[in-house]
Amino acid sequence: MPVKVPKLCHFKPRNLACVWVSPDKRIYLGEWGSAEAHERYAEVVRRILLGLNVTEAPSLDSGVKRAASLLTVRQLADRYLAFARGYYRRDGVPTGEAYVAELSINAAVKQYGDLPAIEFGPLALEAVRDRMIADGLARKTINSRVRRIVAAFKWAAAKEMIPSTTHHSLTMVSGLRMGRTKAAEPKPVKPVNDATVDATLPHLPAVVADMVQLQRLTGMRPGEVCAMRPCDLDRTGDVWTYTPATHKTQHHGKTRTVFIGERGQAILLRYLARRSDAYCFSPADSEAKRRAERHAARITPLSCGDRPGTNVKASPLRTVGDHYTKDSYGRAVARACELAWPAPNGLDTEARRKWNAEHRWSPNRLRHSYATEVRKQFGLEAAQVTLGHATCSVTQVYAERDFEKGAAVARQIG
């Protein structure tokens, strides 16, 4: 069980800092807001994490007092996140890394926000990790979030906000190992079969259905198909190439080239008659097609009821974007899955979650399907090139092994 660390409290009648070490035992630490009170509180927390019994306020004259910064974990987190939101950006917009960094560091703030940052040591970090395990997070997710917490303290040490020894002590905490922790193991992302995709397509808007088909034929990342523009395409050869303006590994100096064959070209031709810098797949196009279909199916005469465009809000709260994002693209696929495989009535929360896990797929799984097919037909190196991976080890995460080859060997040799 994670150790519960008491909060630093303010006893207003006497303007004293205090801490409850048990339901009926309160210890006064000195004047509220003073360095002396913070140092005593840090010592109380240290003793609790070590499993020691605290019955009275520690004396600063007994060697406990040390040169300590008053910067708290919460203040360190605020400063680091301000840096992260400015550093992890692409095209002027914070990336997912900034969001994950916030989730990670806030886990430490939730338990130790008022603790002086220099007192946040390995035991405190393990307590934060134990809370993540109790919350049901997967092992790999926990390890990645712990690494981001340590990175925040490394940044603070580089800015001379805390001693470097504080960060160094946190690096002593080893990551969780498979089979040696109670943390859940994440399920690997599997390819999605063609039958499942085909069953979903009729429930998708026409534009999104074409995005799915194109991604299935090229192995692009969801964000890459969303960001496609005519100016990013080279159509001089029989095989077109697409070079995204921005992509996942751009900050590593990597280039990304997507190869588009005849079937993919046939899909794209419907979206190239626009400005060269306009996005190929636009929610505005999808909405226009939806409205046109509804108008074509209209039964009420135009002389009766609302005429097209008369019931549109002058200042709507939500407007149609100029291109899909990977999140809106994923939501469109999720809604189509709900229509293709509606959950039975009467399911409780856990049963509904299990049903959704078995009857939903995300656009990223199309990339796994493509990688598996390419590896099976053309080999691992071809899959590496088409997916844009720097090493084959990364490609193997996406491309499932062809066990039929192993079975063929066994038939002949074994």
C-alpha cells in the first residue's frame, strides 16, 4: 500500500504551520510560511516514508537543519510545465508530449505538492508509482510517466532550482519489470482485418471512408493522412510520393516519404482540385456532402418548412475545421464502430467496456495491418522503408511475424 503523506496545514488562531501525524495527534512546526516550518515538515515526511514513528516536531538544532530551497514540488511542476508547453510544439501547437508531461508531473503534485522539491526522493517517487499501480495504469505507461517526472527534476536541476543530487537520487529508482510487479500488462496493438474495416465503411462519412481506404493502402500514420495537401505530393512518376510537412520524427532530423500506388492515386484524384496548400481531407467537405444528401432525400416541398440555409446559426459555438486531426479522425471511426456493432442493452460499465474493446478499432491499427502484409509479401526491410522506421526493431512492433513460414519449414524438416 502506498504511504499516505500528511499535508502541511495552517493553524490560523496562532498562525502556525502544523501537520496531523495521526487522527488525534497534531504537531506544530513553527511560524506559518517560515523556512523553519518547511524544514521541519520535510523532516516529518522523511521519517514517515522511512516508516518511523513521529510523535513530536523534529529539532533543527540536532543536525536536521540543512540548507534547503523552499521551492515546492507544485512550484517546480508549474515552472516545468510552462517550459514544456513552449518547447514541445509543432506548427505553433503543443504536441501530445506536453499533455503527457502534465499528466505525469501532476501525479507527483497530487501526493506531494506541498513538499519541498529537494525532499522528493526515491521513496516518494516509488509512492507515486504505487498510486499509479493502484489506479490500474499499465506497466509501460507507469514507466513512461515516472521517466517524465524524473525529467522534470533534471530540468529543474539544470536551471539551478534544486541541487543536482536530488535528480540523481531519483534515477536510482528502477523501472517496473514484466512479471515482477502488480501493474497491468498492456495488450499489444494488433492489425485489424479487412472484413472488420469493410463492415465499418458504410457507416463513415464519405471523406473519412476515403481516408481509411488510403491509409490502408499506404500504411500512413493517422496524423499524416489528416495533414495531406496537394503541394506535398510528387506526381511525376508512376508511383507518387508524399512528403508530410510535419511528422512524428521530424524533431530528430528524419525525413518521411510515403509511397502511393495506383489504387491510392485513384482515391486522391477526387481531392486534388483545390488550392495547393489546402488540406485534401476537410470536415467542411464532409459536412457539405452530408447536407447535400439530406437535401436530395428531402420530402417536404421547398415552399414549405425551412429552406436550405435559413436555420443556420449566425455565431455557432462550434465551427467546422479546415482539416481532420488524428483525434477527430479517430472519433469518426469510433462512432462508425458503434453503428456497425451496437452494444446490447443492459450491460454494466465493465461489460460495456469489454464489449467496446472487442468491437472497436482505431486508425492506427491500419498501419499495423499494412506493415504485416508488406512484411509477409516483401520482407522486413520493405516494411521498414514503407513505414519510415529508422531501425528494423521498431518495424517488428508493427509487423506481425508470418508463422505460416515456420509451419512450412516444420512440414519439410520436422
